[in-house]
Amino acid sequence: TTLGAQACKTAMGGVEFTATWEHLQVMNLWSSLAGRILMRLAHEPCTSENQLYHLVKKTPWRDWFSEKQTLRVDLNNLGVDLPNARLLQLRVKDAVCDHFRDACGERPDVNLDQPDIRIVAGVGPSHTSVYLDLSGENLFKRGWREEKGTAPLKENLAAGLVRLSQWQPEQALMDPFCGSGTLLIEAAAKATDRAPGLHRHFAFENLKGFDVKPWQAMRRAAEDSFQAGLQRVATLRLVGSDITRLLIDIASHNARLAGFTPLLEDGRLRFEQRDARTMEPCAQTGVILCNPPYGERLDAKGSRLERDEAYVQLFTDVGTRLKQRFSGWRFCCLTA
């Protein structure tokens, strides 16, 4: 809603809304939480393979792209058992290709890795929706990550955790299990008004009728907002630590790729090698937000104990440290 959506309602697997073309571009550029923005072109009763084929084939694909472009087709299961999902996905692809072959004698080629156009069919118990994917690669891919640690958080999940923590930029924020730095980089993006999609491409740029000039102006405005934000947050305090030196190097590198070199250079964003059991507060009060090792996800490093015993000892020690050194702070933890 804050990015221009109207008539929002929850739906299977997402949120339905209406929006202008301009707002759809804004959402792709600025949404820190969404996975994809899909534009629905058809929605009809559909309970058989043949109905699905004809629904997709009659969709006006040539209004949106040409037979010279490459495509990828995906099938989303919206609450229905689909034992033949792969066959249905192929039928959707065939219907799109047959649409073009019947109209102009040529069909688009398939490219699973880097398609120009992504099509999604959402199959429910009684209706099927057909969508154009306006995002392309999932929106959690911000365009800056080159390296990652073991079991990294997706960037949109990290942004959601920052929001759930209720942290505000005027507060100190610490992550004692920072890994490759995703939580603090998303916090820095929130503080500096960095558009999540600032440095990446979107699928809507490949559609017919796309007007590049207003889009370029939108991107320039987002870049200006980010540069102003870097200057504005003079008292920002973001501190990440991890017991593994390699992860600290990766976190610093990722932060630089995301455009946060000025924050690293003057210490507003800091990554340091440290055992979480020895962490020290960077301010009188603030927020600790972390995604520590748990379950089968990661081993608790720095311990020769058996796995379960190591977890118990790690979190007992961290809890003791919090009580001893972090009075007045708020602790937020993602855990199984």
C-alpha cells in the first residue's frame, strides 16, 4: 500500500492488488519484502489440462512481447494436488508457442537461465490465473551479493526481520552472528533509503511499450535519495560480529558492493571477528538482531562438544552475556 497498491487483499501465495504501471515499477524498485511482482493477464475456471491449454493460448501474448524473445514458463500450485505438474508446465509452454506459431509462423525459444520473458500459471482448485512476471529474478536478489556464507538469509527475509524487530536508525543495532552481513546490510539500506532494486535489471524492461525515459528518471531519483541518505545518518551505529574471519571479510565485501563504503570507512557500519559470548555493547541501549546457528542448519563453531551440548552451552553463555552486559537492550532472534 505504501508503494501505491490499491484494493489489497491476501490471496493464496501472496497479495492481490491493483496498481498503475508507474506504481508497478516503483514496487519492483523499492519493495524490500516482496518476492516477485506478477501482472495477471487471465483468470478463468479451469479444471482440466485442455482447459488450461486453451486459456493460455488465447491470452494476448503478442501485445506484450515478440516471437524473437526468449521465455521461461513456471507453474505455481495454489492449493491443489498436481501429480502431473511437469506435464502441465509443458502444456502451458506449448500453448504460448502455438499462439505465436498460429499468428506469425514463428515461436519464441525457451531459455531457462536468462529469459527475456517469464510466464507463470497459478493453478488453483477451480480457477487458473496466468501472469507475466514483471520482476525477472526473485526480488531478494538485490544485485550486490557475490559471496555468501553457509545457509545465508535471503535479503527480503532479512528486511522483514529488521522490520519485525522495530529497530529505528537512531538506535544502535548489533548482530553477533552476522555471517555474510545480510541483516546489517538490509538495516543500512533502510536507514539510508537505498532502493533494494537500485542496481539490478527487471523483466518489465523487456516488454513491448516499455518507456525507458521515465524509468531512468525514477532510477536517478532513487540514486539521489540513497546518496543523500548516506550523508543524513551521521549517528548510525551498526555492528556485526562472527567467530569466523572469512565471513567477516565476506560481510565487508558485500557491504561495499551494496554501496556502503562510506559507512565502513567512518565506522557507522562495522564488522569484527568475535565470539558472540564475548560481545560488548556499542551504545547504552539498542537492539540485538540475529540469526544464530540452530538445528541441522549449522554447527555451533568454536566448540569440541557434541552438537546438542554445544548448542545448549552456546546459548546459555550468550544469555548470560546479555544479562550481564546488555541491560536495557532488546534482543530479537530467528530460531527453530
